[in-house]
Amino acid sequence: MIRHLVSRIATAGALIIPLLAHAAAPTIEVFKSASCGCCAKWVKHLEANGFSVKTQDVANPADYRQKAGIPDSLGSCHTALVRGYAIEGHVPAADIKRLLAETPRAKGLAVPGMPLGSPGMEGPRKDPYEVLLVQADGRTTVYKRYN
């Protein structure tokens, strides 16, 4: 009897927990060029890591970077918005999750350029790169280093 009850509770939990996790997944809105393949790969990286993603193909993704207050010197090929933060370039999903958990006073995160080995830019080699936290005043600090 107890085993049967425990089995039913475990089965219900196994069904409900993934639904709750999916419902709580933040939606990231990505502004990208229609022809950019690496942006599509980055979107798949986000989805594989539990994010819900809404993409918008736009004529000039840099317009969205500017609207979000991210300096052009930190530019990449796409800009995303999530819970009031801007995400510029190929930022790993783990760093976005950390940002959303810590909720610092900042504009968002940026990976300037398109470093090989970053999510969406996988290939035969991995170059070192930094994820930068963009402060409210536009200054940056290193949020995470990848070697």
C-alpha cells in the first residue's frame, strides 16, 4: 500500500516538475539578421538550455543594441532582451542564467565580436573570450572568462 502511494506520488512529480520548469523558463527575444547562421545556432543553444526563445529577423540588429544602451564597441551579430537585460552576442546560456539569478544593476552581458568556440560559433578551434557585464554607465567588468 505504501509502495503504491509512493509510486503514484513519484509519477505525479515526474509529470509536474518538467511542466513547472518549462513554465518558469524565461523568454528571450532575439533580434537578428535573417541570413545569419550562427545566430540560429545560438538560439538552439539557448533552447537546449531551457530558455524559450522568440526570434525576430530585422534589417539592422545594431539598432536594437543601441536601443538597449549597449556600446557599439561591444557589438556582435545579434542582440537579445530578457527580463530587462540586454544580451549582446554569443553569451553562454549558463551566464545568462547566472545574471538572472543574481539580478545585478546592469544593462546586461556582452561577448564582443564573434569568438570561435563560443555558443553558435563552434568549430575546429576554441579561442579564449570574455563575457562582459555592462554596467548602467556603460563601463564593463569581466563576468566570466573562457579559455
